[in-house]
Amino acid sequence: MVRIKAVAEIISVVMIVAISIGLISAAYLYGLPLLQKSQDRSMLERTISFFDYYNHNSLPRKIEFVANTGSTEVLTLDTQGIWEVYPFNDNSPFNNSIVFSFFSRVTNINVSEPISLTSGASCPPTTGAVGKDSFSVVCLKGDSVFNGFNITYFVHFRNLTSPTGEVYSIQLVSPTGIKQTSTGKTIRISRENIEKNENFIVTKVKIEIS
């Protein structure tokens, strides 16, 4: 009888351990992905705000603000991703733009070709009009990869033409004068100088990422 009771107790312990392992496995398999998606959703919302032109503290608005005032601004985005700064006259389709790519398990877009988030603009943009259009044009795409999406924001800077024929331009400058790639999270924006050649007025803005 004692032996039977001991065997029963051992079986009970084994069953409890098996059930515990099963519960932990279930929590890992189903709970962890839900937690990760929740974290990615919060990250995505912060990133959307960072590139939203209608947010006065967004990257495109701060660059235009620095160009207009000559101040220096420092922004931080805690999303882990890859930055690419293409200075003016870069020999690529991304000339005079900033590109940011990151991975997320959730997305607000699932298209492989960039679409414009700036009303009335194309990707890449054409010349705009002073008093009507912004210098910056924000574009976005999201490619399906593995168990999530590779999301990419593009901030292009275009020329603006006034009714009297002047052309205004914000031209991006990198620290090295060529394309800059970084996984940093802090962006320093500063105005270098303003140049005028007849009716062409250029404001050079330096972008440093660390």
C-alpha cells in the first residue's frame, strides 16, 4: 500500500511538472508574440509622429524651422533602425533626402512602392510653389519580410518657386559630403549658410546622426 501511495505521489508530481511546462510553453508561444506586437505598435506610433509633417516637433518640420531661423535642433528617435542621409547632388534617386528603415511586427502600410503622405505631392517630388507647398515631402512604404514588415520613411526636399520667379531650395549637407549611414538615434540639425545666385536662393542644412 505504501509503495502504491509513493508511486501515486510521483505520478502526481510528474503531472504537475508536465502541466507547468505546458503552461509556460503556451505562454511563450502565444503570450510573447502578443507582447512583442504590443511593443511594436507603440514603437510604430512614435515613429509615425516623428515623421508627421503636421506634428510641429517632427523631423521635416524641424529641418524647415532650422533653415528659416538659423537655430540648431537635436531630435531623438528611440526606434532601432538604419538612417541614410543623401546630401544634395548625391548621384542617386534619393538625392537631397533622408531615409529611415526599421523592422516591425505591425504596420500601418503594406505596399512595396513609396506613397506620398504629403498632400498633392509625388514620390520622389517635383517642384512646389512658395506659399502653397512645403519644402519637405514625406513618403512611406512597407515590405513584408519574415514575420513582420520592413518599413521605410523617405523625407525628400524639393525646390519651391515663387510667383515672381525666385527659386528657393533647402539642400542637405552630410558631415563627410557624401551619403551617411548610421544606426544612431540622435539627429543634430544646423544651418550652414544661405547662398544666392540671381533668382536661386539656397539654404544649406547639415544633418548629423549619432
